[in-house]
Amino acid sequence: MSNVKERILGAVTVMSEEDAKKVWELICATFILNNAEEEIPDPEELEAMNAYKAGNPDYQPSISQSELIKKLGL
């Protein structure tokens, strides 16, 4: 995955649900996504998501949402 895509995923990960919905609406309004399909996470991705939900410090964001918003100029 490219650096840009990884940065986008990281940014969305730390956003509030409300902000993530706004970003999704922006994406839908900007790009035609009729060929987008939902991917089923592989076991490694599921393990990482579960560790994040459990509060494992190795899987927690290293930047706060407010710091990220400032850094991205949003």
C-alpha cells in the first residue's frame, strides 16, 4: 500500500464517527465508486482490529485527533 493510502487510513482511524462520515460523503461526492467492493479482513487484520478495540498500547494512535486535524489543516 502506498504511503498516501496508509496516511489516509491512519487519519480515518483516529477520527470521530461524525468526522469519518463527513469524509465518506466527500469521497462519494468526488469519486464514482460503483466498482468499490467491501473487503473481508484477513486473520492478521482481524487480530490487529481486536487488539485496538481491547486497548492494546501497541495498536493505539500515536497522535490525538485534534493534533491530526491541525496537522492536516482541517
